[in-house]
Amino acid sequence: MGKTKKESIFKNVVPNIFSKILYKTNFSDKKVNQVLLGTDLLKSPVKKDLLSISLFQVEKVYSELLEDSRSNAFSIMQTKGNLILLLLIKNVCEEFLTKQYGYKVNLNLKEIKHSLYTKNLLRDTEILFQVPYYALADPNSPIFRLIFYPIYNSASASFIEALIDNLILEISNCVVYFLILHFSSVYAFRQTLYKSKFLSLRNFERVKNNLNWQTRIQTYVRRPINLYNNRYDLLVLRTSGLYSRTIYANRTKEIVNLGKFSLLTIVFLEMRDFVTSRLDETLYTVIKVSRFTLTSVLGQVIGLIWRGIIDGLKK
């Protein structure tokens, strides 16, 4: 793709998409789904700041790649997508903390990488971070079609917007999850960032434990089930609120990279499907035999009794 074409895409499509998402961050407090999110803990202005920082950082990375005249910009995203996403999370986290506290904050990249939520995002780098870029560069991208065809033949502007909505929200939740684990033991930190109902240590610890549990369920149960069923869960921003939406996504190749515990979930599903099928067959056979017994054997018995009654009346 030539430089002129990339610049045209960036000037006409990308700014419009990111402007719409920035506007929708004003309505991020209107939560329609019941899923617990890290950003639920934040005060409204703080949450908007975090979402805006995530948005601008993603726009910066995508625009630099889209405007890059080098032919290897695409291969950079393919080979270094995990590293770029990890650095993006780090930059968002540092900029957010710097804005809240007024002085430069530097974080350890390894600590961010070892966060369970970050690990989950890095496992989904392709669909979460790379695919929106490929779709911006080319709405008919082969990689986009490999994942979403035949439900989605090409990437419409609204669909790309939904994918970037999800990316912004996931990065923001990842940042909050990291901060909860590493900074929230300090009361002044909770005072600055969190809603008043989470100032209580008891309430905060309850939400923290729920987030930890939910993240582990996502890792070992929901993600394997979604991969097995060719599904992907999107977090989408609308002016009416924040929604959770399930879409079709073919990522069966990722099943081979699942860990042992995640694979156990798929084995359980296969066993359940097998047992359910056998039970259905057995139940069908029992019903069929029962119906034959009732209609033939019992019918003949009733017929004999009825003839006996008739014969008795004739006497």
C-alpha cells in the first residue's frame, strides 16, 4: 500500500472513528451489562481521563503505522504486535498516573507483563489489537476475513469502531487491574481515584477478589469456550451506555496454544456433548419401545378384555 493511499485513509476514516469514540466516553458510566469491570471503581472524571488517554495512545500507534511509508510496517505489527501492545499498556498506565499525581511515573515493564489481566490481553493480541489496524489499512484484509468471514465480508467503519471501542476499554481495565494489585494498599491512592463506596477496605477487598476471580474464570473457562464455539466477546461504547456483545470469530487455530487447565474445559465440553448425545439416543429408544408396548401389547390386552365383556353380555 502506497504512502498516498495510507494518508488518505488516515485523513478520512481514522480521525472520524476516534472522534466518535472520544465523544462516547462521556457516556461510559451508563453500564448496561452486568460484567464487573475495573473501571467501575473509578470516579467519573477519572474514568473519562483514563479512557481518553487510552484512546489517544492507540490513535498515536495506529496513525504512525498507517502513515509509515516503509513496506515493512505491516510485518512490524505481525512480528512485534505483542510487544507494541505491552508498551502501549505501559504508556497508558504511566501517563494516567502522571496526570493524576502531577509528576512523572515510571513503571517496570516486567511487572505489567506478569499481571494476569495483561497476560489475557496478550493472548488475544491478534483479534484485540492487530485486526483493527489491518482493517483500518485495508477493509478487505485477508486476516480480517480469515477471522470474521462469512458473517462479515469486509470491515465497515462501524465494525472497526466497535473493535477499537473494545480495545480502548480492555486496555483501561487492564491498567486499573494492575493499579488495584500494586498501588491500592495506600489509602490516599484510593481517595484520589476511586468512588466513595470503595474507600472502605472491606468493600474494596470484596471487589478486588471478585475481579481476580472473574479474570481467572475468563482465562480458564470463558476464553476456551469462546474459542471452541468460534465466539468473541466485545465491550462496546454507545451513547446509551456500555454493552457486552458476542460476535462470530474463527480462532480455532489458537486452541492448540491453550494451557492444560484451559484445555480441560474443552475436554469437559466434548465429554458433555458426547454424554448428552448418548442420553438423547437412549431416551429416544426408551420412548419408542414404550410407545410400541402401549400400542401393541397393551392394545391387544384391552381388545381381549373388551371381547370378553361382549361375549359375557351375549350370554
